[in-house]
Amino acid sequence: MVDVEELQSKKLDQEDENEIVTENAAFVHGEPLQDGTGPPKVDSEVEVLHEKVTKQIMKEGHGQKPSKYATCFWAWTESTQHKFEDTWSEQHSVELVIGKEKKEMTGLAIGVSNMKSGERALLHVGWELGYGKEGSFSFPNVPPMADILYEVELIGFDETKEGKAHGDMTVEERIGAADRRKMDGNVYFKEEKLEEAMQQYEMAIAYMGDDFMFQLFGKYHDMALAVKNPCHLNMAACLIKLKRYEEAIGQCGIVLAVDQNNVKALFRRGKARAELGQTDAAREDFIKARKYAPEDKAIARELHLLAEHDKAVYQKQKEIYKGIFGPPPTPKPKKTNWLILFWQWLVSLLYSLFKRERHKAD
């Protein structure tokens, strides 16, 4: 595939100086949370955070822990006897301001405040710091006095003195905060700190959820897309680097849903599809990208690689079929049977003599 240094010099990768444009570096959280009808099995040490809250680390995080009024972004599943909410499968993060959480999330906030960015943990919360004596009306699977298991990954957090939630920010503040996260992700990316970079991109996208984008029009909508789309494209580049091609295709698809002719999205989706062996679909993406960037050498190179790949596959199939059926048999020369030839000559001679004598008699 295309070298990093080569791609950096191409027109395809020169449109936005704030965007990671190389193919260096899914959904961003890493591997999916453990699936199943029951809680995950964790063998790590149990850490007591509170009389009613314990934690077991499933994946180590990095950096500092969030303080009071920090705005945390995380994905979770909740379990009692049965899973009753799963924001992981829905592929969106949840926002929580430490110190301003809802009453039923008190235990969860204690657990999250004791996690590091990127950390995944299993939290056990007693009913007193959960849904209490009444249980949950919204979630029938949560009966009265039910202890809760939270499987949580802390994507990251913002430290703010006043604990300002997204909903309290102006449009400019949210877009500005998202752009800063994107720029931080770019810095991490250049330092090859891929996990940290992807967390920053994910947090930037969290500022611009579907509900927020739906309310924007005109220049504000364009401003938000100018930050949001590059984050998806940068994550796609990360996922290609990590060989998580299906997830890369998904990130490109988000961009193409709002900008169907986006050259970078088409190019990176084509690369991911090519790696998965989906050569026809990859060729379609590259051809469409070439339509809008006809002089781009990176696209031409990928199309050439696909043509060479198809040629190699044809030759390989030809050899396989040749090996199965083999070459056509060569006819063997027949051995001369002199005895038969002699008898044929003798019969022919006698027949000639017989005809001559008969002719004389006539």
C-alpha cells in the first residue's frame, strides 16, 4: 500500500493543515466490551473505593484521574441479573459531570472518578448508591434494592472549574472545545500515541452528537462539520494502521453520509475494502475518488495495485486448474507388428495370383 511519506506529499492529503492526513495510525474504544447475558468474568484484584463501591480493572488506563466537576465521557453496559442498558452497542458515549450526577448515578460517579483515561473496569455498586429501595421505573429489569454491575470504559475527561456540561455551552464553545480536542489528538498522533489520539478524537465527536448537529443550520452546521468530519477520517486512518478495517469503513461511512463525494473518505474506505479482499467495492471507491481528484497519484497507485492483484489472482487460478486437470495426454506411437504385416502381404500376393489365373482361364 502507499507509504506514509509519499501520502503526505499528495494533493489528497493537503486540504486541511489541522487534519491528520497520513495513513499512519476503532469504534475508538478498542475491543468491544464483553458480551453475554451475564456479567463479565474478571480475575483482577478487587479495589474498595467506598463502602458500597468496588472496582476491578479490565484494561489499564493512563494519565491522571478526573477531579470534581470534570466532564467525563464514557461507554458502559449495566447489569443486574440481566443487562438493562448498553450504550456500547449503540456506539455513543455518555457524559457525566463529577459532583453534578443524578442521585442514581452516585456510585457510578465514585467509580468513574477513580479511573484513568482509557481504563476499562467492572464496578460493583450497592443499591444504596444506585436506584435505591424503589428500583427503576424506566428499567423494569432493575427491581427494588438491586445491586448493580457497571462495565465501563472512560474515554477521557475535561477538567473545568465550574463543571460546565455540554448542554450549558454555547454553540461556539462546543465547537471550539471539540476543535481543541481534535488538535490534541493530532499532537498525540504525531507522537505515535495512538490510543491517546483516538480518545481525543472520540471526545471531540462527543461534543457534536446527533441531537446537537440536528439543531444547527447554515454557517454553524458547516463549522461543526469542519471539525467533526476530520475526526472521523483521522480515526479511519488509525483503524487502517491497526488493521481494523471494518471499523475504518464505518468511520468513512459516517462522513460519506453527509458528504458523499468526500475524496478522503472514499480513498480510505477503498483502502480498507481492498485489505478485506473486497476488490470490486474498493475499485468503485477509487474510481469515484479519481473523478473528483483526477491528478492524484495516490489514487492512481491504488488502482494500479488492484489491477496487479487481479492479474496475480488470475494467474494463480490458472495454475490451480492446470494442476487439477493436468496437460492433455500425448498419444503414444504404436509398435509395428511385423507378423501381421507379413500375413497381410502374403494374403495380398495370393489374391493377386488367384485373380491372374482366373483371368487366364477366362
